[in-house]
Amino acid sequence: MRIATFNINGVKARINALGDWLDDSKPDVALLQEIKSVDEGFPRELFEDRGYTVETHGQKGFNGVAILSKLPLEDVTRGLPGDDEDEQARWIEATVIGDTEAVRVCGLYLPNGNPVPGPKYDYKLAWMARMHAHAQHLLASEVPLVMAGDYNIIPQDEDAARPEVWREDALARPESRAAFRRLLNLGFTEAFRACNQAPGMYSFWDYQAGAWNRNDGIRIDHHLLSSEAADLLLDCWIEKDVRGREKPSDHVPVWIELAA
């Protein structure tokens, strides 16, 4: 089972690039973030024609997450529990039925949180606290669990080309990193670092100041795996070359392969 998480930065702006990527890379499951589309406006036929089941949790002009799957999906739910007044579309989950295992997959778009301090950063930390509580609930089921998406967290200094630039940014603030570590301490494995310890590996490059050409990137797109999912992990990699294609997102896909 090959699962890719990909912040596409607008499904309609990236429609051709996204279709080409699906044709070339052929994920079994694609978790998309920042679709920036309401559910009824999502171009689902593009994906259904390629054999994907489409589930979305959209929002006009902002945020929005989706699951595209060539494998059967069951028990699809939308929205992160814990705050009935939160209208931001940042969480979707479903059970993917693989050849040998069923895997609970959560696609997420964690708040950016800037500027710091301020209400946006407070929202980010509160959202992470809700995610922590929901993760505990999901882990109790003891089924393979994958929580993947744009975390907007630079876990450690080696996950940024110029860590000094990000010291006071919401993505690398000590409070943000501590909240991420609390998630890991529930028993999750961060898939990429479990497979690759090399420096200079990033999943996001800003559009400005030639960041891509200078490899001035950060690694903020992650797969967190429960112990049951980590036991199935075969590989994790970043599909870096997608950033060099025509009209790219500022993120690239990050993949895991599971023995499922």
C-alpha cells in the first residue's frame, strides 16, 4: 500500500500538474491538503476517471483536505473532534482496505500559526492539543494508524536549510516542537526519520528568493505511524523532483509504503 501526502496549494490552480502526477506516480492513496475548494466545487471527475474514490472536506478559498484512493474506503469522517465551533476544514479520516490489512488513515492540514504571539498561534497549539487527544482515542483501537499531512512543524534544526531564520516562527517555536514531541511520545514513529537520517531533505520551498534553486527548504510534511503501522513500514521517501515541474505547488509529495 503506497500512501502519499501532498499539499497541492489549490486543486484548481494545480489541476494539470496534479493529474500528471497521479498518472506518473500512481499512489494507491493520496492525502491532499489546501485544496481550497468547497466539496461541490471539487473536480472529482478528474480523479474518478483515473479510478480513484474521492472524499473531501472542503472550504471556500482556504484550507480543505481530501482523500483519493484506488483501494476501498470505509467509515469516512470529517473534522477534528474537540471544538464544535471550529469551522476550518483541516482533518479527514477513513479506513483503507488493503490486500492484507485495513489501515486507518488521517489526512491533516495543521494550522500555520503565524504571527507569534497572537490568536493564530493560540489556535495552532489548541488544535494540536485536540489532535493529541483524538490520537489517543484512535490508538486505543490498536489498528494500524497513519496520521499524515502538512504539519506546519519543523521538528528539528536539521529539518531546515537555515534553522536560524525560523527560530521565532510558529513552525519551529519551542512550544510547537514540544507539542509535536508529545504526539510522538504517545507511541508514534515519524516515518521519514525512521528510514532516512540524512540532512538536507526537505518537502517545502518558498516561491520567493530562489529558495528552490538554492535548496533553501524545510521539512514540514510528515507521516506519523502507530506501532501497528510502523511494523508494516517498508519505506518512506520525498518525491523532490515534483517541485521542479511546471506550475508546481510549494510542497512536494511525501510517501510511505506499507506491507498492507
